[in-house]
Amino acid sequence: MENKKKKRSRKMLLYVLPAVLVLLAISIYPLIRSLILSLYNYNLLRPDRIRFIGLENFGNAFSDTNFWNALKRTAYFTLFGVSIELVLGMLIAMLLNRKFVGKGIVRSLMIVPMILSPVAVGLVWRILYDYDAGMVNYFLSFFGVSQLAWLGNQSTALLSLIATDIWQWTSFCFLVCLAGLENIPQEPFEAARIDGANRFQSFRYLTLPFMKPVLLVVFTLRVIDSVKMFDLVFIMTNGGPGRSTETMNFFIYQTAFKFFHIGRASSYAVIITILMSFTVSLLVKSLKKGGNDLV
Amino acid sequence: MKNSLVRLVLVVVLLLVIMNTAIAAKKYEGVTIKCMMEPHPTTTALIRLAQEFEEETGAKVILEEVPYEYLPNKALLNFVAKSSEYDVIHNDWLFAGYGYATAGYIEPLDKYISNPALNHYVDLADFSTVLVDSMIVEDQLFGLPLYSDSTFIMYRKDLFEEYGVKVPTSMKEITEAAEALTLDTNGDGKIDLYGISLRAKRGIHMTWTWSGFLVAFGGRYFDENMQPVINSPEAIAGTEFYVNLVRKFCPPGAPNYGWEENRISFEQGNAAFTIDASVNAGFAEDPQKSKIAGKVGYSVIPPEKGYGINLSLHSLFISKFSKNKEAAFEFISWATSKETQLKSLEIEPIPTVTSMTAWSSDIYKEKYHVFMDAHFESVENGNLQYVPKLPETSEITDTITAYIAEAVAGKMTVKEALDEANKAVYQIMKEAGYYDN
């Protein structure tokens, strides 16, 4: 009996081994390696000065205003962008959550931005935002808005990036919300209508609670994606003008691959990973609660 | 009849065999030289000409263009991995090459140059001494110059004439001309012609333009003890001059202008004049691509306390980890030779060749007579040290220009920006160990 169990577990181990190996090679090893690197003064241009410095990189990060500003920008980008995407996605989903001719086509068209490569999106939007040749300024001119260098101005550059992100990812929120809405049972709504609830009340007390877990899932996924966002900054502004669009990921990239402070960049990456794990685990926790509330 | 046919076949076969052995006897048969190249007309020309080198030596040459801004990081990652994939690296000497040399990633060339079996082309006297001397580190030469840009003024002759503005001969007149030519030409209440177009994108691009003013007004990066003095009164004056131009007389997109954006902006007629690399003149004069071909005049940037004309130096280096260093050397010496530069000059817009022979050639005169005098005068007064020669150059200049960008955006005064920049540069230098003893 004992023997059989052992054999069985050994067999099972064999089956999961490939997955474990792959995980070790592409996820665990780099993680450990970056943890180690974060404790070193490691500059590729100064191979003679590579040495262990303990937690110095972390101390420097917290006293570095550029680090804090990059973190703030990422938080701003994420919260601002994701909440608008969520609201818009939900509203559009409610608008389209009914039977009408061509619903399938509308839905397919809605998801086009989402399936485009972010690099292509960045390039296209860079042209759209162009001061002279851009469509944005062209259309705004009909409303009497004077031309603006959207990406060339420190106060509008980050907002312009957020707008592009919203354009691209609202459709994702829409799609998931629509799927959620379609799965809500209709009976409570009928009962509410009989009891004399108005539209807003049935939205507030029925739709929203039903949708809460779905919204939380979308929110979590979008937050993760949004914090990781790099391509739009890289393609559209390269962190500029000045540092106005230098988000955390771009800041790390710059530290590692432009100034070649690999150790310092690793310490930033470790900090952001810890922060993100914390945030996401909080979200997942409330997601679990939200799910329990409903069932 | 049959006999003669057999004989013919035999002769053909024999000939083929002989030819084959002759090909096999080429020096670098089977060797592949892989080069990481900056996208530049010079590279385009080399791609078109490489076949000649391949036929002569039997080596196969792969010239891979890597976007300029990402080239140093690709090169460095290759070096750190001790990869032998790339044999030749083409890069800016001050921003990147010097760092490679001090870190021991690129090969000193002296022993190849002094070896007559390998050196068929290199004539160091054919390059300007400034360029060659700069690349000597601890008595060893680390690269061969491929192209060298200088800055000068490119102005619209037609507009200057139409609005009665004279070509600036002092720094003050630059501002005056920029102000006089920032105009609403069609009377709709919106400015549609800007006086000047300048690069103001943080990093290498702003550095290229701003540092000219820094130097012209007598500013510098470090004093004799390597302490940063980027907030000296001279540096502030030069930077204020630059920031004022960008804020008031440049097209609104200028804070995101790099080399290409600024070139295109000027070619599209957005601005009356610009200060940028001489290679742009080759583009501006190309009637197929430029709206303003034939309308452009060229002049030397006037001095303030001294000349503030930048000289850039982009060279070919051999990777220390290359397995074909000899073949790589023959390739870079061929690529920078008089003969090749002359041919390149014919087929691509390259006023920035480094060979003096090419400069004085008829083809140069024929193609670039409109601006060659201004170009040569600029090169003569040019300053290669428009950025410090340190491995940290890229980080230092990026940090300074990020602060200047704040001044351009009006969020800081120039003095505040440079005070902060000075502190930040000190910190970089300290961390790099310059003040250890």
C-alpha cells in the first residue's frame, strides 16, 4: 500500500517535471538572479567596479525623487486610465446588452483596438497627435480648439498616453462586462419592476452587485497590464518631454539599458514587484469575498 | 566531330576547376563579418558597396542596421555576454565608443595597422588629426572614423530675403532673426512660420544642440578637478539663450524633436532656419524629398565668447570577442578608405565623409558646392568635446537635458534647473568613483 502510493507520487512528479523545469528556467531563476543583482553595484560600462553593496540600491531608490515621480506617474496612469476604461466599458456594454440586428458585427468591430499590436497603436496615435498633420488637431479645429502639441507639451503628454490606452482597452472591459451582463438572471429584474423600482434603482441594487465580481476581475487584469505598460511610452514619447511620461517601467528600462546600472534597475524591479504582488493579492482577496457574497 | 566535343567539355571542366581553386584561394573564403551599423546614408552606401569587398576577399559581409538610440544597449549586451556574433560595431565615439574602450570591450587597432599583410588601406594622414587623436586612449587607437558631422546654420534664403532679415553673424542676431521670422503669414491669427527649429528632445538630441550654446557662451561641464560646473554663470547664459529660442520661436512640437523630426520640420518649411548637423544639408538639397531644395543658404554659427560648433565622430570598432578580427580589420579599413568614401559620396548624400581626399574631390564640389564652404569652416572651428569624454557621458547628458526640459516647459527657471542638474551630475560622478581618493 505504502509502496504503491510512493510509486504513484513518483509517477506524478514525472508528469509535472517539465512544467516545473520550464518555470524554473524562465521565471524562478530570473527572479532570484534579479534579487541577487539588486544587491550589487553592477554597471556594464564599469566592469572593474562591480561589487556587493547590500541594500544600498534600495536606500538610494527611496531617496531618489525621480524614482518617486516615476512611481507616481505609473499610479496616475493606472488609476486614471483603468477607472475610465471600466466605466466606459460598462456603459457601452449596458447599451449593447439587448437584442438588435447586427449586434454580432458591432461587437466584433468593438474589439478591433484590443487586438492591434500596441506598437502599431503607438505609431498611429503618434501621427494622430501630430501638431501639423494630426487628425486630433484637425477635428478639434472645427470646435474652435486651437492647435496643441499633444505629445510635445509636458502637461498634455501623459494625458494623451492615457487617452490612447483608454481607446485601446475600453473594448476589453466592454467585452468582459457584456459577457457578465448576459449571464445575469432576469427574474430579479422582473420582480423589481413589479415592485416599482426605477431604472437607476435596479442598476444600483441589482446590476451592480451582480456585476461586482466581473468588474473586479477586469479591474485586476487591467491594473496589472497598465502598470506593466511600456510600449506606448517607448513608441510615442520615449519618456519625454523632459521626464513627463517617464513611468516606472520606462524608468527601469532607462536605468538598465541606457545607463547600464543593472544592479540599481534590478532593485527598482524588485520594489515594483513587491508593490504589485501586494496590490494584486488585496484585489484577489476582495474578489473572493465578492464572489462569496453573491453565491 | 565527337572527339572535339569531348575535348571542349574537358576544357570547360578544367577551366571551371581552375576558377574554383582561384576563388577558394581568396583570403577570407567562408568567413562572415557581421556588423552592427547606425542607420545613416554612409551605412546605406556601404551596404551597396560591400559586394566589392566580398569579391575581393571572399568574406561575406552582413551589415545590420540598428536604430541609433538602441544600438549602444544592443552592443553592450553583446559585449557582456562575450558574444562573438558581431565583429564590427559602428557607433558614436564620445557617447559610446570611449566607454567600450575603457571597459575593454573593443580591440586596439595599432597592431593591425602596423601589419603590412593586413593593412592595405589605412592612411591615418587622410583623416583630420582631431578625429584620430580623440580615439587614442592610453597610446592605443581604438577605431577608424567613418563619418563626422558638424553643426551649422541652414536658413531659407527666400524667406530671409522676403522679410528683409539678414543672416545672423552674432548670437544676438540669431534671436533677432528668429523673432523677426516667427510670423502669421496668412493673417488668420495663428503663427504658421516659426523663426527657428531646434532639437529639444531630452537626451542625446537636446545635448547635440544645446551644448553648442553652452560652449559658445563659455560654459563647460567640469572644472580641472572634475567637479561639475554646469550651473556656472556662463553655462546659465548659454542655456538661457537656448531655452528662450525653443520657448518662443520654435514649432510647438520641438520638445519632442530629435534628429529626424527637426530635419523634416525644416524640410517641410515650418521654420525659417535651423541649427543642426551638416548631413541634413544633403537631405535638404535633395529635390525628390525636400520641399526646399535650392532655397537653402548655409552659414557658420557665429561665435559668442568662442565658437560653439559641435563635431561628432562616428567610427567603426572591432569587438574584442570577435573570432575574425583580422578580416574585420580589413573590412573597416576598406570601409573608411579614400576609395570607398569617394564611391560612397557618389551614390548617397554624405557631406560628412571623413577622408580629406574625398573632401577635395571634384564629386564633392559638384554635389555640395552650395554648402561646402560653410561646412569646412565649421569643421575647422568645430569642437569634438561638446560632451565630456567619460563612460558616463550618456547618463550625464541625459540628466542635464531632463532638467533643461523642465526649464523649456516653464516649470523651473534655467538657474534652478542647472543647479539641480549640477547636483545630480555630482552624484553620478561620485557613484562612479571619481571622487574616491
